[in-house]
Amino acid sequence: MAHFKPRVFSGVQPTGNLHLGNYLGAITKFVALQETHECIYCVVDLHAITVPQNPKELRASIREVTAAFLAAGIDAKKHIVFNQSQVAEHAELAWVLNCVARLGWLNRMTQFKEKAGKDRENVSVGLYDYPVLMAADILVYRATHVPVGEDQKQHLELARDIAQKFNLDYGEEIDALGHGEAFFPLPEPLIQGPATRVMSLRDGTKKMSKSDTSDNSRINLSDDAEAIAQKIRKAKTDPEPLPSEIEGLAQRPEADNLVGIFAALDNRTKADVLRTFGGGNFSTFKSALIDLTVARLAPIGAAMTELKRDQAYIDGVLAEGAARARAIAQETMKSVKDIVGFVR
Ligand code: TYM
């Protein structure tokens, strides 16, 4: 696998508000990787319509996520920022990969089971096929590294299985066409640090999520200082003081979550945070967490508001990013067509 050029790809769905989980689990990683890698960041609107969307709100959300990327520090000139539906090759490769992926593999996807719930017969075919499109997103750029939160781990494993099966099924052709022993790299998930799974502020056993009906369960990137302070003050805790050692966080999901958020926002480890706050009560810790969260998020919220005023600018960034993404994706698709045996 040595011949693949390191390249980062990741995506965020334009559905509802971006929250602290998206920010710490994904977007801060996107920003950091720009220093060392060529990066492609995508607003995955094709994924969004796997569940019903209001078209007006979808359009606004695509621009909102783009503004969040830019406000957080993603450099759309040096790297690529675009929305998925502008590059038709994602859907085109997804079809080919649909014919590689096995039904049994998709049947094991836990996120589908959670999202479909009891209404399994009534959800869209797209929702079921969602992880194959995700594999196509990554593989159409032959990306090697994918920064994501913990909840995407299984989807990444599926993308690796699909890549490997394609390489094996078409091995002879891949070799004959001069691509060496493998056409697709096996993309590596990057899931590291203290906040790979940020939990709800109301229930430390539930993931912080856009779809939670309680807005108090999450901190949105667009929340102002007052809203952030209120939500953290109201965040669920337990009656014990904070432990001084990391082992003391076991069986204390709310404490563990808040300490993890602090650590991630302050670029420290949880152990280090506990060295500062261990033995103290939650109210002192929460005050410090409020200050830290506001200091980190308020400038991003302000920059997002500013950027969203200039819709033409945002749309220009997306169009330009899409043109550059398309050039790479088209090259991949030419090879895929040759490998599979299509005439072009
Ligand atoms: P999405 O839009 O649900 O979430 C975007 C990113 O945020 C991470 N995330 C979290 N991280 C920590 N704690 C949380 N509570 C939390 N909630 C969300 C997600 O793990 C993700 O990294 N299927 C993907 C989008 C996608 C994609 C891709 C990602 C489509 N194609 C290709 C990588 C590569 C999704 O729905 O993410």
C-alpha cells in the first residue's frame, strides 16, 4: 500500500445545527491536519436527503456548514471545500461500489438499525445504502486518512472492506492496467483524543446529537455566550466532587464527559485537567468550562454570522472547490471504468 499519496477526506452532513460534538470530534481535527496533509472537506448533501429535508432549509444548512468550516480555520484556497452534489462522481462510484459491497455487510450497520428503528420498512433505500455512498466519497479521491468521531468507526471499516474487495475482485485488471497490486488504498480512520464521542449534557450515556429534541443537550456552534453559560450551568452532574485520578471517572458518565470536553477545548489530557480540578466541586469547574468554551466558540460563531451575510462568497467557495474536487474524481472514475470493463 506504500504507493498511495497521503490524502485526507472527511464529510459533515448539512442537517440542523452543528454542535460541540461535531466541532471536537471532527472539525478541530480537520483544521489541524491542514498543516501536514492535502485535505478535502465535503458538505455531504447527498447523505442529508436519505431522510426527509425541507429544500429551503437544506440550502441554508449547506451554506451554514461551509461557513462553519471557514470560520473554524479551514483554508479553502490551500485545501478543498465543496458540497457533494456538485461532483457527480460520488454517486457514480457509489453505484459501482454497490455492486461490490455485500448485503450481509450492510445488514450489520448499527447506525442504520438505530436510525430506522421500528419503521424499517418505511425508510428510504438511500438510508440503507448510506455507508456505500460514504465509501465512494472517500475512495473517489483515493484518500488514505479520514478524521471522524467514534460513531463513524463502523462505516470506515466497511469502506476498507469495500476497497479491499474491489482490489481483489479486479486484481488482474488492476495489475494489467499498471496500478500495481491495489487500486484503492484502505482508508485509515483517525479517531483520537479526549472527545471522540461527546455526550449529551442532559444524559451522559447518550451521544450529543443534532436530532436530540432538547436543545439543552448540546452546545451549538451558533450559540452565544449567554446560551453556552446557561447550558453548561444546567448540565447534569453527580453529587461527588471531581476525582483527582482518571480512574475515578469510571461509572460517572457526566463527569467524564465534561472533563473530556474541557481537555479537548484546552488541548490537554483528561488526567491533566483532573490535576487542576480534582477534589473541587462542579460549580468551580463549570465556571472555568464556561469561560473556556465561550473563549473558543464565540469567535467562530461571530465569524460564521459574518460569512453568512455574503452568500455569493460562500457559493463561490463551493463552486471553486467542486471544480478542483471534480478534476481528481474524474481521473479516478476513468480508471474505475477501465478496470471494471466499461467502454468510454
Ligand atoms: P455527521 O454529519 O453526523 O457528523 C460529522 C462529524 O462529527 C462527528 N460527530 C461527533 N464526534 C464526537 N462526538 C459527537 N457527539 C459527535 N457527533 C458527530 C462525526 O463522527 C463526524 O465525523 N456519515 C458522516 C458524514 C460523511 C463522511 C463521509 C465522513 C459522509 N461521507 C466520508 C467521513 C468520510 C456523518 O453523518 O457525519
